[in-house]
Amino acid sequence: MSRGVVVSLNISPGGVPKAPVESALATVNGMAGDGHDDIVHHGGPDRAVCIYSTEIIQALREEGHLIFPGSAGENLTVSGLDWAAMVPGAKVEVGEALVEITGYTSPCTTIQGSFVGGRFGRISQTTHPGWSRVYGRVLTEGMIGVGDFIEILPG
């Protein structure tokens, strides 16, 4: 499906897990109130928002992993989207914001606690295509809240 819903909005002053909030402003520099311990590899205009799928989180939980919304560092946990369509260049409307997907995230050791045996590489796009989180650039700033629709726009 090209339309889904935000089921969790997650922020933290730095580190993971990111805690759920009801709404936040998506800005070109990231979600208001969100921070990063490592600004070399996280954050910035091309990595302003991190998005992940509840369906993938559920599949990972069924494999025995301890992952939950926000534990992998994503800002938006969404449900109902065709995750295969969340590719670099895709544009999504979410709440009042317009976001362009800029790339796949590279998992790092900070999220290892969410994975059996610390195997955080389980969500690497390189080794497990289709299981990665994605980064986005905010093209139009706006409020995003839990329950807002997220829609992949036609190409």
C-alpha cells in the first residue's frame, strides 16, 4: 500500500531507545527535541528523519529479537506501507511535512541491545535487503503526530 499511519513518534536528547511522544515538529535539521550522540553518522539535513516499519519490527520480534518502536533509533514507526517502495528518491507526505527518502541507514552498535546476540547487522540493507530503516530529508517542515497518515507520493 502507498498509504499508512504513524503508530509511534520517537525522540531523545541523544542515544537509544528514543521515547514515544504524541507529536513533534519535523524541521530541515530533524525532529524538534531529538538529538544524537554521534553527529558524524546521525542527523543533519540528509538524515533529518529516520523511519521504520512496524511490520518489520514484528517480524524481527518473531525471530526472537527484543526490538520495539524507537529502540532502533527511528523517529517515525509506521504501519501499512509497502516498505519495498520506501527507496531513495521516494517522497512521502506525513502529517504536515513532506519528506524525501535519502538512503538506507547503516546499523551501529548503539542498537545492539535490540537484537539477539547483539546482531544489529540483521537490519543492514547490504546483507538483508528490505529490512533496513530509511533516512529522509524534510522538504516541507510541519507537525507530525501519532495517528497521522503517511503516503508515498507517485513518482
